Amino acid sequence: MVQLNSTSKSRNTQLPKCPTGIQGLDEITNGGLPQGRPTLVCGSAGCGKTLLGMEFLVRGATQYGEPGVFIVVLPKNKIKNLQL
């Protein structure tokens, strides 16, 4: 068992947060996503990753005046079937 003494640093420091503008998400993340850090969103097809990203960008632009960029990466076989 490891004992901490009074000179040990606390690991409960709070990261600065970037609010998403999405009420439920900001609540469960204690104020938003970590500010100035990348956030990886993982999940299976159709679970809402793209929708979350777009919602974050739109709310950031409309509610907070923040710029944003949306990048989509598709495999080659998907690009061949894509009709513009």
C-alpha cells in the first residue's frame, strides 16, 4: 500500500473546459470538452459521431463565435461510389 504524505501533489486538478452548447453533454462532462486538447470520438457506424461533431461546430459558431473546420476522411472504395 502506498501512503501519500502532505507534500504530495493533488491529482484532482480540473482541466479548463470548452463548453459544447449541448446541455446534456456539458452536464456529464462537467462543463464541456477539455480546452486546447484533441478529443477522440469513437463508435460504430450510425452511433452519432458525425452528428456530434457538426452540432459542436454549429453551436460553437452560433453561440460562442468560434471558428471551426469539419474534415471527413473516406476510404477509396467509398469515394469511387460517391456521386456529386
